[in-house]
Amino acid sequence: MKNLIKILIAFSIVIVTGMNVNAQVSVGISIRVAPPALPVYSQPYCPGDGYMWAPGYWAYGDDGYYWVPGTWVLPPQTGFLWTPGYWGFNSGFYGWHQGYWGRHIGFYGGINYGFGYGGVGYGGGMWRGNTFRYNTAVNNINTTVVHNTYINRTVINNTTIVNNHTSFNGQGGIMAKPSQRELQASREPHLNPTSVQMARETSFRADRSQYASVNHGRPAMATMDEANKNQRSQATANKDQMRNQRMNVQKQKSNHHEGNGGRNGKRKKNH
């Protein structure tokens, strides 16, 4: 597989920290193999006010494509929105265009990531002053926890990705072109993914179960909620294993003590 894939690391890749004028224009990695289709998954509940949804995506690692789970994440500053990254096909290669934070939503390849990201713009919510309001028509919101909500049903109700699974732009994928508004958004000052977002991408790169070559395009952990549940389940299993080990050790010590006590306490018969 590796002999068939040519990896080109662009020298124009942008440093992950600090302000950036046009990070998404720079292609960080290009390969010859198309990314898998987007998996079907449900959005977990928003954990609280201020969080914004960053959809899951296929990244590329040492053994091909791997899935980075969708997650609710805090924006780097008030008023910023998340423009997702996307894969674009051009001149025989699939290139990754990094997502970014900015005042306006830019071009993300026309990819239907769902949950307000229908391919153009964002219908999942809006800033009103220093408060972010959530559109419950496309987001999974518990209104007893998050109170700044509204309903706009003109946006396609898509709390589960079930429609267009195509994960890349270009020939064979979504043939969308950026609008003037999206081009303008890409030229505005913006911020790269937060350190939390980058850390998650790095973390799942090391998880073999997230690779398409292992899960065949159906990752078990499609969202961070599922990943956290898996971690809690694993932690519980580890605790049970440790408890059982301690009980076995104590049982062995007890049996050994009783055996020694029985031999040492045996009296000699009087003749």
C-alpha cells in the first residue's frame, strides 16, 4: 500500500499557532487514494453554553486514512465560527485543506458534514453579542442545560448524517466551487485549530481501530462522546481486572498462611 501512495508534504504548510491570513488555501498533505465516505453517526448532546460543533473527518496517518471523531469544542475567542477542513481532488492528488476559526464561514468543499454544515455556510447557530445561540433543528440540544436556542426549520434537519456521504471535493466527488463570500472569508484573519483539536487528531492517529484499513470505513468511535464512553468502559474494565488480581493475591496468601499454620500447629502424639 505504501509503495502505491505518494505523499507530498507542502512547504507552504502553516504553523499551527497564532494568526493566519489564509491557512486553508495551503495544502498540507496530498495523496493518490481517495478518502472513504463519511460514516453515519449521531451527534451527542451539547455539553453546555458556548460549545460549537466540529464535525468528524478523515485524516491521513502512517497506515492510511483514520477517523478523527466529531466533537463539541470551545472556540478560541468570542464571535468565531468553525470552517471545517476538507479533501480536494486536483491534478491526480487528494489534498487536505485545514479547517480554521474565523468571523465568517469559508469554503469547505461543499461537503455535507451534517449538523448545520450542509455544504455551504453554517445553519447550526449564530452569535448574538457575546452569546452563541443554537438552532435545535439541526443540533442535539438539551434545552434544560443550554438555554440560548431557536428553531430554524428552513435549514435541512440533519442530526444524523444520512444523505450525501461523499468526503471530498473535485472529480468523482462534490463539484462545488467557492462563492465570493466564501473566498472573502478565507482571506480574513483567522485562527488555526485549537491545541485541543490538534491533540485529538494526534491521539487518534495512534489508535489502530480508527483506521479505515481496520474498520472498513465504519469507525466505532465516530464522536468524542463514543470515545469517552469507550475510555470509561476500558477504565472500568482495568479497575475490575486490578481488583480481581488483588483478590487472587489475597486468596493465595490466605491459603498459604492456613497451610503453614496447619503444619506448624500439629502436635506430636505421646507414647
